[in-house]
Amino acid sequence: MDHFSDPSAAPAARAAREDDLAGIITLVEAMFAELGTIVGPQWRADVRASLAGRMGVDVGIFVTDGDDHAVSSCAVGVLHHSLPSPRRASPTVGYIEWVFTAQAHRRKGSAQVVVNALLGWLTDRGAAVIDVHSSVAAEPLYRALGFNNDGPVALRLRGAEPR
């Protein structure tokens, strides 16, 4: 993994605590802003309520701390329980929802350590398959961690109205 810094020099990943939620939400908001999506106060309130009730249950969150002890990087993943399939050993599927590192902490291995911790959490809870929808910038990280195109093509329908 030559284009990533030495992971042994990266900050240690740890499971997020409820008092980390403000920092995690700030990071995820910055991630969305970099992707061209602006979030509002209702999103912040909704995501805080959702994460607070689900952390460690079906949502895994791992963080690194910066020099100022604020959350500098996070990886958030969700466990989904699907129908049994002959293509998976388990109906439990993991999905990496959000990964983001604050600008000042990039290229130090933080994203790699939080994603590795999240992958361990997801697989320890039975995820036989873990999916991610990657940005172009993050694709090298995921490929270096073993993600590939070995699976169905992800398609999406936006704006479908309930019937």
C-alpha cells in the first residue's frame, strides 16, 4: 500500500462513544459538503437520534482522535439482515455508510484504521458480505483493503414515490 502512509504510524481506532456524536456528525456533514450536498439542522437532529439509539447494535462506528482529542476520522457501517441466499454464508450483510477524515489529518492512515476496525466489527457480527459505494477518491483505499467488483452491479432509483 505504497500510496498510503505507514499504518503503524496512524492513530489508533476506537469504538465511538455517545459523546463523540457531535464530532462524527460534523465530519459526516463535511463529507457531504465535499460531495456537493448541504445538510440542514433537521438532518443533524435526525442522524443524532438514529445513531444514539443504534450505536453498537446494528450500527458500528469507529473513530480516531486528533491532537486536540477531537474526532479526526470516522467510519460508520450498518448491519442489514437479508433473506437467505445460496450466494452468501449468512443473511447478514454489512454496508459501509460513511467514511471521512478531517482535512488536517489526511494521508496519515486514519481512514484505513477506522475502516479496518469497522470491517472487523461487521464480520464479528456475521456479515458474510460487506458492500460500499465509493467515491473516486476513496476507491484506492477500498481496493487496497480487498474490495473488488466481484458481485452484482449496484443500481439505484431515486425519487420513487410510495404508492
